[in-house]
Amino acid sequence: MSSSDRRTFLTLLAALPLAGCGFAPVYGTGGVGLALRNQVLVAAPDTRLGFELVARLEERLGRPNGAAYALDFTITTSTTDLAITGANDITRININGTVDFVLTELATDAQILADSVSSFAAYSTTGSSVATAAAERDAEDRLMTILADRLVSRLLTASSRFS
């Protein structure tokens, strides 16, 4: 058996368990993810972190045109010192973030889903003050991307209940 035949065989063998479990692509034809595409009106951001979160959410969910759902959110962040030298200098900081969110159906004003997602991102403080400030901003942006992706995953997981 040639290596390409072996790869094809192994790929088909790996997909075999999915055939009987009801697996269906979220964005495939008739997938539940399509029910949310361009249908979620995300609350307007009021902070830079909120702007980053909303930008990623709209990138993943699309901009609404005749939205069926409204998504309201609250961002909470905190920092933790991760690495401290013997001279008590902090060399690495962890930013912890949580987004509490509520998805509401606009037609009925019924709360469809209320949940939260959490994650973290870290940055180094060993560079200049300008480099440290840039690293902090980058870590915050990465954290908002992570949280937005987790929020979308949570919405897609629950979308079969309300689509």
C-alpha cells in the first residue's frame, strides 16, 4: 500500500466514528451556525477592549442586517504578577479576562442564553517602558480575540436550541 493510499485509508477510518454520531458541520448546508450569521446585533462598545471584542465578534458572526438577536456583554479584567525576580522586579504579567453575556431574541425579548467565557493572556515587562506598554496592549487585544472566539463557540454550541 503506497503512503498516499494509506493516508486516505486512515482519514476515512478516522471519519468513520463521526458518521454515526450525528456530526454535522456548523456552517455546512443547513448547519445551525447559519442561523446566527448576520443575525446578532452586538451591543455598542464603550471601551477600547469592548471595541476589540465587538470587532472580532462581527468578524466571526457578520454584521447584522435585520438582526433577530441582541448580544449584550460585560468585560471584566484583572492582572496577576507571574514572574518576580530576587530584586522584586516583575518580569511577566498575566491578564485574566471574563466576558459575561446575554443573548436575547429581539422579536419576543426573551433571554435565549446567559453565560460567561474566561481566558488569559500574558506579556513581558523586561523591555523599555514603551515596549512594555505595547506588549500590554497586544496582550489585551489577544485576550479579546480569545474571548470573542470562545463566546462565538458557545453561541454556536447552543444555537441548535433556538435556531
